[in-house]
Amino acid sequence: MESNSNILPRPLRGIIPPMVTPLLDRDTLDVAGLERLIEHVLAGGVHGLFILGTTGEAPSLSYRLRYELIERVCGQVKGRVPVLVGITDTSFVESVNIACKVKDAGAQAVVLAPPYYFPAGQSELLEYLKHLTPELPLPVFLYNMPSYTKLVFEPATVRTAADFPGIVGIKDSSGDMIYFRRLQKFLKNHKDFSLLMGQEQLLAEVLLLGGHGGVCGGANLLPQLYVDLYNAACLKDLPKVEALHEKVMELSTAIYKVGRYESSFLKGLKCALSCVGICSDFMAEPFHRFRRAEHKRIQRYVKELGITPER
Amino acid sequence: MESNSNILPRPLRGIIPPMVTPLLDRDTLDVAGLERLIEHVLAGGVHGLFILGTTGEAPSLSYRLRYELIERVCGQVKGRVPVLVGITDTSFVESVNIACKVKDAGAQAVVLAPPYYFPAGQSELLEYLKHLTPELPLPVFLYNMPSYTKLVFEPATVRTAADFPGIVGIKDSSGDMIYFRRLQKFLKNHKDFSLLMGQEQLLAEVLLLGGHGGVCGGANLLPQLYVDLYNAACLKDLPKVEALHEKVMELSTAIYKVGRYESSFLKGLKCALSCVGICSDFMAEPFHRFRRAEHKRIQRYVKELGITPER
Amino acid sequence: MESNSNILPRPLRGIIPPMVTPLLDRDTLDVAGLERLIEHVLAGGVHGLFILGTTGEAPSLSYRLRYELIERVCGQVKGRVPVLVGITDTSFVESVNIACKVKDAGAQAVVLAPPYYFPAGQSELLEYLKHLTPELPLPVFLYNMPSYTKLVFEPATVRTAADFPGIVGIKDSSGDMIYFRRLQKFLKNHKDFSLLMGQEQLLAEVLLLGGHGGVCGGANLLPQLYVDLYNAACLKDLPKVEALHEKVMELSTAIYKVGRYESSFLKGLKCALSCVGICSDFMAEPFHRFRRAEHKRIQRYVKELGITPER
Amino acid sequence: MESNSNILPRPLRGIIPPMVTPLLDRDTLDVAGLERLIEHVLAGGVHGLFILGTTGEAPSLSYRLRYELIERVCGQVKGRVPVLVGITDTSFVESVNIACKVKDAGAQAVVLAPPYYFPAGQSELLEYLKHLTPELPLPVFLYNMPSYTKLVFEPATVRTAADFPGIVGIKDSSGDMIYFRRLQKFLKNHKDFSLLMGQEQLLAEVLLLGGHGGVCGGANLLPQLYVDLYNAACLKDLPKVEALHEKVMELSTAIYKVGRYESSFLKGLKCALSCVGICSDFMAEPFHRFRRAEHKRIQRYVKELGITPER
């Protein structure tokens, strides 16, 4: 675990964008777009990179493409920031398989949501973690995302799991702040356990009251906005935090709310990235890129928000 | 498609057990148990076999093991009944990959639930089906299982999809009989479209009022009970239907309700199969076989229900 | 309890329409419409009348109006069939108050769903029943309606409650047939405990396999259709049951599915009753009668279904 | 409206405890306890009092008792702080009835959640508000409590309703902070519209980032803790806010989490109030006070938290 994890701070702090996966078609990476995206995000000063999460459409991608992505990202980032890679899978064996590739490629950590087909109980989930983590060759961040996985990591489960070797933090995307506050209380004595917020609209309050950082989809587009917010919160500069939080709210209300369905945030984000020339807006099935009318609305928002195209 | 599907009746009728997957450990098939199970079920007179569904723990298995299972089952069944194989996957590309193996192995049809990580809308789901079905080399049964996939195939969606080439039926495991009755009404003019019930407690009423058959987990254990019920319903022998329905209720109330959690039915079923000597009760993660106390309760029920061990 | 209940059969069987409440405005009964509706329904041969249920918009009515309705209905029915009256309330004390008025007015039974504001547990619910039923002066039917009350009467709870003096049956409107079949199994030895189906699309199968009757909203409009179905099922005349079941499906698919929102069934039913001249379509807040476009669609359906206006 | 509302600030700010309703039995107020509770809370410096909400068990009380409570509270508070009274009801007519009594008793505002039996759509809800508010003689606070009412006040609905005469604020008890942040964004230009948080675990962050106050159940017990937190947030004293927030978390994790079921917070709160000698712990049906074991745990927590008994 040494060579990979020596650049992984404990606890991990800061802004770790959940990277979108640029695609040219159903099973082909947009390689040039991927390179631009990585450099764009790193130039914004982010503290890590999380690939193959929900925003990365991981479950929709073929295993072949996931492996290619892992290789390319690690090859390009070259240790400038820690790379975290999602290994969530309904199959225990496939999660172990992918974790080994992640380690070989040189990434620093893996990210794991519960297996998401069968509804399991908390004791089943805990036993699953107990069996799985010894087989994983890298530090593990838990990933709480109950609206997609149907299963929450209860605070008591996280407290127990935090003592398993290798489990180093949690990314909470539930949007349930009472849950997050309870997590903090339950893990008060685990000083190096990372508590990361997956919902950017809640980033400001998390940082002001004891959270360690954010996994913010919008940081694909405007990495510096989130990094500035993080820095302002570190300095307890409340007026600046409030002003930047309002910009985050504007972005999320505009870009993520075009079109029907829950996939709006993903479609809007990829569309905006393509509007500013970073990468393709092709989406993996079962989703499809915005059509002309929605594309125009996103284009207008991008202009209104003052997001400047990449040269 | 010809060689595989020439034994697939339209509409498919009767009892098609969703086969459990006998395992020795996390990534090893119980080959001898599998052979016994197949012969046990076929001896009961069933009208087809459905592998790699929910009862088969498909999403929890490695791809390697799934492929091995497909080969072995098709090789042993040898066309005695149609074999249906689950190809549900969050990744479009992986669903196509597995469908090609299914065809090569000689199975007769594939079974497809919606991709189950991202919550999609009905129009997204329909577009997904429109793109996917032309790439599938075998007839397709839809699989409605909203409590696991978070997404229902709305009756209007099914009616539209029923006109896509290759879509030949639906297995409904929602447990929502009003939904099933609406399906029947919406598909009244699709005479060769199969309407199959996935909840055995509702098999009797489905057969009495126009449904074509059942995909009954309990038929792993007692195939003849369900076949007898099917035959009684065909003959409109109401008293016999009622008596057999009561036996089904007894089995499901006993065997499927031991232990906490939603996985009880699966654990109970595998445990009972092991009690009668058919196959191992090892379960794929995130589940684990019953411990001593629950095992004893299942053993007692098996005896009370008069299920005789295999020699 | 004697004078009221001497006409209440045990178990109660047959068709018991959940009567709509005809209104002229927010707090005024449509008295003439109410009289026509009662006679229309009784002329169809129904076996009882259930007022102040969900279809009767009970929770939306003032207590004053509820009392007036109870008096008028009992006064007009005059014991021709049993009258059942909903007393569901979030307040224990108000449920007792209304039950006393029900008894005084001469009705035969009360109907009780769980208190529906606070989410209670099953043991809390059972204790509530234990405290409430001794204070009720009439036989009690439980009313399972979890989508509205957020709380299900679990089969084990019903089995325990079935031994409390005064509890004589249950109306299940959950639409969950597996639940209903489990209820039947749990109450097998309570021969005089009524099992009534509240979803008319499931009436046929309930009657064919052991249920006692139905509380069918459509019987406000076409009482004889449901009574005929009941009689056909008693005679085990399967083809006739199937034909009548299809008519029920047609009615429910047409009349109950106009307009958005879950209130469609209620708005459609009241609108259809007004189309055939039985009573006003005014609805209690928070609902409002259909506007012109929806009204026309209902009018067309009424004609297509061959429902003839009252003279 | 004048005489009542002249002490209602716009926007209303600060700590407004949702008062528990002290009871001696099912339909009898604990009058002495009520007097002690009011004085205890006012002595803590709170900025208003909210009676007949969820914490006040309003839906479980008889109308007679609700009226008595309104009279007694207004009579005792005598304008020292604004009194807000819940008028939520499934019946429009009963909401108007109770609002008139509230006005006559001298309270300053009413609080209204959606009618909670029938599931309504947003346009139905908006029409309901449009009809109801002109009939209410006092300013209205909306009350968002979807887990109990099954219906959310969507941000767009609130923005429209904020322009209706008489609607002056909202209390959000959803626990959904993204919702709360969206509300703030949608109501940015309604400077005198109160945004109040109903979940005390989220009070600190709400106050730090633009919210106006909190309706905190724990303020029945420790009013000064919440008032201190409010004052610290007004002064942007982040370390003090954080320290007081931790006390709030301790209280809520201890007192509200004894016993099973969602009613734990209510039972724990009433039990703690009785432990310190303020009022009886009798609960309205369908709930019942804690038994000996749970009572002892609460007693221990009360001691550990340093809550001193009233003399």
C-alpha cells in the first residue's frame, strides 16, 4: 500500500471533484477531452480526484472502458494529487478485481458504496465490509448514496467500520444533514477519518462546522469556485463563504435543473462542459445528451454564470 | 435466432422456476448440486428454466462464474425445456456481451430488468429498450422488479415495447396485482405476448384470470406442486386450485419468513434445498447462509411440509 | 349493541359501496342528490353501505356535516341493509365521540383506519386498538389503507385484534394481494371475521379464492355490475366472472384515470355520477371538480360504457 | 388583525419553541404543568411560542382540549412574546373554525401544514392556500413536514404563496437542507418572509447562513441553550456556535433516541420534562409514556446533561 498511499493525507481534506467520464460513444473514451478535463480541474487547485463515481457514470460503463480510464487518469495525474477510484459493484469478486487494477495503475484509494441490487440489512452490510476490506489493496472511503443504492451506511455501522484496517473516510451524498451531523458526533474520536460532503449545496455549512471537504460535481466545471470556498471556510471568513455559497447555489439551480428526471444534474454538467469546449457531452445508456432546446438553455446559463470557454 | 428459439412457444406458458445458483464458495459453482437441481426440477414437469435472475443471485456473481453457469445449464438441459437467462446489467455493453454468450451456449431467450443504479424516467427506459433490443440475438422477456431496480415498466411502456421486434413477454415480480391486471388490459391484442407472475403467492389467481404462467422460486424445491397448480387452473378445477394455493401459502409463509431482512426468502430457499440434499446453501455476498438456529427451523418446516430428501 | 347489529351478518359478505358524499358547497350536503344516490345503490342489490370512508371524503368534511350525513343516511336506509360508518380520526376522543353518534343514529357498525398523522409502530397500534375498542358501542371493521395512513395493519396485528371483542372484519385497500392472502392464512380459524377487498380491480380474484366481499367505489355508479360479479363468483361461474371483471377493468381504466394526481379516481367518480344526474360533483377541499375538458372526457366514457342517466 | 399582530416582527426571528401539551389524561390538561412550562420557557429568553404543532400532539387532541389550551396559553403569555397556533386540519372548515378561536384568544399568528389525509398535487395545494388564506384572520406561517403530511411545499409553491396576503413565513421540518437552501434562493427578494428551521440539529448552520430562527423541541427543556446559540450566531461567534451546536447534538442524541419507533423524540422530551418536575409525561393516543426502563435512561441522561430540576 506504501507507494500509492504516501501522498494520501489523513484525514483527506479539501475539494475532490467526482470526475465526469468523457465519452465519444457507448464504449469509447473521449481521450482528448479527458486530458483537457484533468488539466482544467488540477489548474483550479483541487486536492484530489475521484473517478468512477456516480458523476462518472461508472455503473453504466463496460469493465474494459473503466480499466482504460483508470490507466489514463493515473498516467496523466502522476501523483500531483491523490486519485480515488470507485469500485462499487453488486459482485464482491468484481470489486476485488477492479481494486487490484486500481492499485496497479498507481491510484491512492478506492471508494465503495454498498452493493446495490439486493436490499441488505446493516449487520449484513457490516459483515460484507469485514470480508471485503482485507482483500482490498488500498485505503477505502465509504460512499453513502441511499437514493441510488437503497441502503444507508447507518452512523453506528460507520463507527464500527472506522475501526477496520483500511477504512479511512466517508463521502456522504445522501443530502441528509442530520445524518452528517450524527456521523460527526459518532466519529468524534476518529480524528483522521475523513468526512466529505457529496452535495455541493451543503458544502459551505459542512466546512464551517467541522467537515473535511467536498466531492462537488460542479468542480468539473468551476474547480476554483469550490477551492475558494474551501479556503474561505478554513479562514472562517463568513461573508466570503456566504458569497461563494450563493454562487454554488446559482450554478446548481441553473445547470442541474434543465430537463425532467433525476438525471438532470449529470446531463446539465456534461452539456456545460461541452459548451465551454472541455469535453464531449455523450452519455452512457440509459441516458442521452440534451437535445437542441435544453442545450441552448445550458449555453445561456453558462454565459450568465460567466464561465469562460477553454481556449 | 432459429436454432435456439424453435422450442420457445409463443406465448410461453407454464411453470418456469427461477433457478438458485448452487455455490461452494464465493466464486465456485457447486457443480454436482447444480446437476441434481436441474434434474430435480425437470423431473417435476416444469415448462422452462430461468437462470441468473434475482433468485439466482446473478448481480452478486462474477462474470466468469455467470458464463460457466450458462454453459453448464445449457449443456445439461439440452433443449428438453427452453432456458431463459438473465442479462440485466447497469452497463448496456455488458448486457450485450452476456447475451452473445447466452446465444452461443444454446439458450432460448434472455430476461431483462431495467438498469438498476441510475433512476431513469419512462421515456429514457423506452429509448434504452429501443437501442438495446436490436443488439440482442435472442427473444427478450422484460422483468418488472421495482423494489430492486427502483424503476417500474409502466403498462404504457410495456405496450409500446411489445411492438419492438424480439420482445416476447414480461415477468412481473412487483407483487402489485392491479399493475398486472392493467398489463393484461393494455396487452389484450398481443395474443402471443407472455404474462408471467413472479410471486408464487399470486400464481393461482393469475392463472384463473388470464395469465400464462409463473416464475416461482418454490419450484426449485417442489416443482410438481406448482405444475399441478398450473394444470388444475388450466382445467378450471377451482377446488383443486384452492387446495394447492393453500400449500403454496404454507410453504412461502414457513420457508421464506425465517430470519430478519428481505433476503429471508433466498436464504430460506437455499437452506431448504440443502436440507433435502439437493445442493449447498452457500450464498454470494452480501448474504450469508443461515446459522444453526435458523437452519433448524427450516429443517423442521421441511419435515412438516412433507418434503422428502433426495436420495 | 343489539338493536343496531341484529341485521349485521357474521361474516359480512357481498358488495358494500363506499358512498361518495354529495355536496353543494364546502359545508352543505346535496340532500336531493344524496337521496337519489342511496336509492340508486340499494336498487342495485348491494349488501351494505359504507359512509364516511376515503371515497366519502370524510377527513375533509366538518364534523357538523359528518353528523348530518350519518343522520340522513340512517334515516333513509331504515335497516334495509347494514350501514357502516367511518370513525377514523387522529384524535382518540373524537373517534369515540363520533362512534356514539353513529350508534344513536341507528347504524350497524363502525370502520376504523389507524390514526394517520403520527407514524406509530405495530405495538403502539395494537395498544391503541386495545384501549379504543371497549369504548366503541358498535362492531368494528378495521380499514387497511397504508398509502393514506402511512401505517399498515400487519397480519399478525390483525390476528391478535381479531380476538378483541367487537372487531369483526377488515377492509383492505392496500392493493397488496400478497398481504391479503397472508391475512386469509393468518385468520383461517376466525370463520366469522370478514375479509373485504377495497380495490375493485381485485374483486374477482378475491371472491374466487376465499374473500367475503368488496367495498367498491364503482358501485356508486354501477351497483349491479359488482353485485352480478359477486353472485357469479358465489356460483363459481368462471367465464361470467371473467367477463364482468373485464367490465370493472374498463370502468376503472376509463373513469379513474382522467386528470393528473392521485385524486383522479374520486374526481372521476363524482363527475360520472353528476353526468348521469345522480348528484353534484362538488368536491371538498383540497380537491376541486373537473373542469370542462376533463368533464367532457368523463361524459364520453360514461356513454361508451353504456351507463344510462337516471330519470 | 391589528391588535393581535402588532407584536409580531417581520420577519419573525429567534427561537420559538414548539410547546409540548402537558396532559393529565386523555382529555385533561395538566394545568399546573402548563403554567410552569410556559414560565420556564419564557424565562429562557425565547422569541415566541408555537402551540398545537407536532410536538404539541395537536392532531391527537380533542377540539375541546385544543380550544382550552389556546385560551390558557394566550391568557398567561399576555403578549410577552408572540403566540403562534397550529390550525392544520384535514378539513378546511375546521381549520377556519379554529383560526377564529385563535384570533379571539389573542394569539398573533397561525401555522398551517397541508391537509394530511389525501395526497394532493402542488397545484391543488396552491389552490387550497388561495382559498383558505383569505378566510384566516391572522398572519400565516406555512409548515413543511412531509414525513407526516406526505406532501411537501415545493419551493416554487412557497414563492407563489409568499405573495398571497397574510402568508409571512415558513417553518421547515423536512430535515432536507438542500430544500431549505433552495427556499432561501427562491425567496431572496422577500426580505420580511421568515425562514425557520424545525430540526434543532440543523439550527446552527441555518443561522450562520441566512436563516431567521428555529422552532426547536429541545427548547421546552433548555430554552436558554437555543437562545444562546441564536445570539452567538447573530454575533458570528463561530467557536461559540460550534460548542453550543455540540450540546444540541448531545441532547438530541441522548433524549430523542430512547425506545423504538419514530415517536422517541416526543416520548423522550415529555419524559425529560417530567424528570425535572416541569410537567406530566402523559401522552395522547396512539402513544404512551415511557415505562420504567426507558424512564430511568432518560433520568440518567438528564443528569449527565446537567439539566437541573425546577424548584
